Amino acid sequence: MSSFNLADHPHRRYNPLSGEWVLVSPHRAKRPWQGQQEEVPADTRPAYDPTCYLCPTNVRANGERNPDYTATYVFENDFAALQPGTPDGALQNTGLLRAESERGICKVICFSPQHNLTLSDMDVTAIKQVVDVWQREYEELGALDFINHVQIFENKGSVMGSSNPHPHGQIWAQRSVPAGPANETRQQAAYFAEHQRSLLQDYVAQELSEKTRIILENEHFVVLVPFWAVWPFETMIISKRHFQHIGQMGEEEKLAFADAIKRLSAVYDKVFNVSFPYSSGLHQSPTDGQAHPEWHFHMHFYPPLLRSASVKKFMVGYELLGEPQRDITAETSAERLRSLI
Ligand code: H2U
Ligand code: ZN
């Protein structure tokens, strides 16, 4: 038997950010890539759609009319999952049945007035304006006394549950720190306490020296397939500088962040010759009034597609009951993404 290596043998990889593991089965993906390049129907969306509830001047579900906005537009979600006026409370003396009330604010951000664009079609200065909005919203919502976490994200494509092709994202700001960011807080805090350095600072240094999982970089950001990726073409954008949140980003860094998003989404759209669906989002320090020196700003991209424009990876059986599993290795995915630049 040959000695263990990551390219040939089933193994588990550890995600130091979440504390979770992923099973990797590279022998199942040994065959050369055979994804068929389907002919995808051309995008015939108009720049303005009179029936779209996000287009400028149109009326939304709650009867409000959008202004004739020219760059970005933010409004409170008409069907918000969290509400600011929820009364405090919790189940009392109910044994294992625990519940507590949750307050929050949900917003929708239109990235552009143009109905037929995606982030990857927008130029870097327009994406920078979206980054400016993210920064302002993180600071304003985070400053509210009952808001301890601000989650900024985008669902792109109907396969990811996006309700409308108009380019937009969401913000859910709330009193509690949700499970994912709470895990990352715990993991980064433990690492920082032990090493007095940021976990992702050390991780990026290791990746930059190994190079195999790097997709691209600019002066301020690195784009890579994380060693512990679960989704076939999962990536992260990680800041080179160790800082905690988007509020600490200067103009040059925001422009570089926009550039990284632009270049990554351009690569993604070439993988299967479609507007690449994904869920993406910023991860940054909670807004709970603590300094959180352990936190290192980053963005996750979780695209579901596996083999073609229509064949996505399923998170089923073993993944639901055991732990996530993938065939194609992070290194192979990174090589493929790099080849499309
Ligand atoms: P998604 O496409 O990711 O579902 O986000 C769109 C959001 O827009 C969704 O959360 C909201 C939905 O509640 N929305 C409004 O706030 N007003 C509307 O008129 C329609 C949709
Ligand atoms: Zn629209």
C-alpha cells in the first residue's frame, strides 16, 4: 500500500474556523472532468422590469413605492424574519424545551437600479458603492443597543432560493450571535489566546506559501478555496490585514475588496458558462460592544453547482446524518478556478 496522500486517499479535513470536519473522497473524482457544457438560454431580462418589486419607481408588496434610485437602494424587508418590537421573554420552567424571544431588523439592498445585472456584470466602482453600503449598514445597525450581530449576505440564483433576479442582497441584524459566527468567534478566540495572532492571518500566510489553493489576490485581499471547503467551488475572500470588521476598512481597502469580488465572480461565471449561483456573506466581529481582537474579517462563497449548470451537489444522507462530504479536492477545484482567470 502506498503512503497516505491527500490526492488519492479518503480522509477527513478539519475546519479550524468552525471546529467541524469534512470527509474527502478524492478517489471518486479521479476521472477527468466530464461536465457537459450545456447550452444555456441567453439572458433576455430587460434593464427595467415593470413587474419587479426591486426596480426603481415600482411598488413593493407592502404598497410602498421605490424611489427612482440610481446606484444602490436599501429598505426594510416587508416580510422580515426578525422584528425590532418583539417583546422580551422566554419559556420558564419547561425543562428541555427552551425558547427565548429574539429582536432584530431585516433589510434588503438593491445593488443596482438595473434589473438585468449581477455583481459580476457591475464595474468595480459600482461594486465599491455596494461595499460602502455594507459598511454604513454594519456600523449603523451595529450601533443599536439591541443589535449584537449583523449578517450581510446574498442569495444569488433561484437554485439558492433567491426570489428575484434583480441584483440584491440582505441584512439580518439581531440581538443574538447566530450559531455559525458564534462558532467562528469561539474558534478564533481560542487560537488568539494561545498564539496572540489571528487564526486567519496564520492561515493566509501558510496558503500564500503553498499556493495550491490560491485563486487570485490583490494588494489587500486573498481569494482561495479553503483547505476544508465543503461545497465543490467554495471560496473565501480574506483580508491580508488583520482587522475585525468592515467599519475598519479604508477607501483603498474597500476598492480592493470590490476588485476581489468582481474578479472572483467573473471566474465563477466561466465554470459552467452560466451566471453562477451561490450564497455569499461577510463574517466579522459581533457588534456586542466587545473589541474581539481575535476576529479576522472575511467573506464566504458557497456555490451549489457540482458538474454542470443544472447538476448541483446534494447535502443529503451521510451529510445530514454524519458530516459533510466531497469528492473533488479543494486543490483540484482551485486549479480549475485558476485556469479560468
Ligand atoms: P431573496 O431574493 O434572497 O429572497 O431576498 C428578497 C427579499 O425581499 C425577501 O426576503 C423581500 C423578501 O421578503 N421582499 C420585500 O421586502 N418586499 C417585496 O415587495 C417583495 C420581497
Ligand atoms: Zn428589477
